Amino acid sequence: MATLSEFNLTNLQNGSDIRGIAIQTKNNEQTLTDERIEQISYGLLVWLKDIKKLNYQTNSIKVAIGYDSRLSANRIQKIAMNTLIKLGIDVVDVGLATTPAMFMSTQYKDFNCDAAVMITASHLPYEYNGLKIFTKDGGAEHEDIEFILKNADVKKLTDAESKGTVKKANLLKVYAADLREKIKRGINDVKSHEKPLAGRHIIVDAGNGAGGFFATEVLEKLGATISGSQFLDPDGTFPNHIPNPDNKEAMTSIQKAVLKHQADLGIIFDTDVDRSALVDHEGVPLNRNNLIAVISAILIDENPGTTIVTNSATSEHLKTFIEELGGNQNRYLTGYRNVINQALKLNHEGIHTSLAIETSGHAALKENYFLDDGAYLVAKILIADARLRKENKKIGSLIEALEQPLETDEVRFRILTQPIKKIGLDTIEKFSKFIKGMPDLTIEPNNSEGVRVNTEGIYGAGWFLLRMSLHEPLLVLTFESDTIGKIKNLRQDLKVFFNAQDCLESSDL
């Protein structure tokens, strides 16, 4: 990590987010300091003025600011609000919120904000925090965050003659009411319109993040029984498990809760509720490929022939499943902004695309602004579940035709030398040449990221993918096999290559 004297604000960029250490620990120096938050707030206004063409000197600009359950949230919010007020910006303090709700503050007529700032670091440890930024056009892109951080110079803007105002508002209350109406409208049951989830036992695991409202303000008010729901109270120390639907411990926790309380369904959110996953009544996890398959089945039924954009590391069985339903899969780059932008691009080209989704649980639907919204995803699935119940079917019936791999595995190689990106890409190129010399391995030609290899013969049917991590100095090797024991053999044979790469830490292989 760079020392304070070496530190550059651009070090805080994490794709299309800003992230850093907000609470100093024994092993981590604070990088999201008060001064830097103030600078970022200036940079935000420069971006709104120069890129989004909002004139803060002649027009009233309104910015909503909210946060998840992180311990450093109030400090960051206070500095950001005070800075923007000093510059003449009107601020809406929405308190505890979710990332999708923050975007909706730019869409709801009662809020009509020009921009929104969500203070979150998703599922990262408690000492981290960060900012996600939205305007009416959607989330900030990588290049937008880069602009904000490069233009975070307090000398570029002068304090306003008239300070901005602060107004408190309960955004989650409005957002929850919106979700309830969408679920009622989607289920469209005349007999039980106000309580369409009556008779359903649904457990929510919020991981002590911001998603607890979904149990009490959405499910329970729609008639569902929510007993057995866990970790609904916000707690920025995350004392129970990592709030991450892609985490095995977290998924095991919600699986056990569903089985213990004999619930019909379990729902788990990440800290800021832009990701989610489910568990069916038998404790079967509906995350990763299974989650993609469930929502794909729903959307292909509604939009025959539609395209589903996913990240690169999805199962070959998923591709078959989607195509047999009459849809198309576009396997693209890792990163939620990447899959969303690919979906936008395909639609612009005239290719109907209903969904952009990652195995991590980020899912953005065309019908919902292509906003990655974990709560809306669950709402959509609950609507489908209600329809299936009328046919005496369960939600799991949607993916009965999805073949499950017998083995999966993942190895992460730390890149030890600089420049990280060049070393990583060079290693992938070398790996590609190495694979061409091995029997029973074939490089997949239709692949957008890294090297994807199909296996057969002595390795059995399956595939593996080597790609660069999106945010960390790592190469990630993902395996999937339809034969027990074959991944072990593959790992052994690939050691010849990886052990020869001095630039990598390959001991985990």
C-alpha cells in the first residue's frame, strides 16, 4: 500500500466505485480520510458541472446521500454533506438505504434528485467503505470515477454565496412501498390483492446489512410469515457472517435456517442489496449458475428469443439450458458494469436483451432501468413463484432441466511482480500456447475474457477458465467437470506450467 506521502486519490478507484480503508486497523492504514472525502465531494461537483452539464451557480442541484450499515458511514456522510452544502448544493439525507434505492431517488417524483451518493463497500470487511454515484442516467462509469478523482481539487470551485439546504427523507419507506406495489401488480390475484404472499413462509438473511427492511416492510406487509429471518438489524461489524450471497459460509447459514424452520423459501442479500440469492424449500441454493438459470427461465418465457448477458465464468450447462428454452447467452467480461454495458450495447444494436447478470449475484433487468437490484430480482422471482404455486409447482421446477456439474474448483494465483496487468496478460498468452500442446484440451473460440478451455478424453467432459481478477492482483483459474476426480488430475498436469512462472505465487495449485 502507498504511504500517505505517496498516496494519490486515483488509488481509491475500484472499477466504477470508490473504495478505501475508512477505519484504521493494525494492518491497514486509513485511506478514506476526512480530507480526501472532502476532495472527492469537490470532484463530484466538478463532474456534475463539466460532464453532466448541471450549473450549480444558477440552478438548484439536489443530491441524495445514504449509506448501509458500515461503522464509518456517518463520518463520511457528514463530511460529504457539509462540503456540498458549502458549495450551494441542496442535500437530501436519506439515512440507511440500499444502493438500488439510491438510484431510485433520481427517478421517484417525490425526490427528483439530480444525483445520488451511496456510501458502501459492498461485502468487504468492516474497515472498508466507499462511494457509488448515480445520476438520472444511471450509475457512474469507470471513466466518470476517474474524472472525479482527477478533478478533486478544492481550488477549482468557490464556495456559494448562498449555502445549500439539508432535508431528511425516508427513502427506504418509499422504495419498499414501490416494491410491494410491483409484487401485487405482478401476482395480480383479485382474491388476495393486498396480501398476495399470505400462506408463504419466507426467511430473509440480511447479513446485518441494509436489507432487513425487505422482511418487515415488503414480505410481512404482503402477508408472508417471516419467522426465522436472521441478522436483520444493521451492524457494521458483521458479527454473524460475511454479507455476501457468493460466500459459502453465508449460503450455508441461510440453507440451515430454511431447513430448521421448514420455510418455503430463503432470501439472502449482500450489505447494500444490489446482490441477492435464494434457497428453495429443500435447502437447495439458488445462487451462481442456478440463480442465472431461474431468472433466465422467467425472462425467456416473457420474452421469447431474448439474450441473457453473463460474465465469463458460467457453466457450459447453463448455455445449453438457456438455448433449449429458446434464449441466447452472451458470455462476456467479468464486472457488473461490463455485463450491463454489454446488454445496453446489444439492445442498441437491435438485439433484444432482457438481463445482465453475474455469478456473484449482480442482476440487472431491462424492465428495471438495467439497475443491479437484489430486491427487485427477488420480487420478480416471487411473482413467478406465485404463478407456479397455482400450478402446484415449486420455484425449483424452473431449473429441473439444468444439468449440474459433479465437481467445481477455483485457484487464485497472486501476481508477484509489476506491472500487474501486463504480467497477467502475458501469462495468459503463455498459458494459451501451453494448452495447445496438451492432448484432450481445446481452447474455446467464443470467449471474451482470458482463456477458456474445453476438456474431454482423459479429463472427462468439462471446462476451465484462466482470467485476470477485476480488482485484485490475481489470476483466477476456475474449473468445472462432469466426472468425479478429473479436476485433481488437471490440477496436477497444469502444475508444469504454473510452477515455472516466477511471477506467480502458485503454491495453492
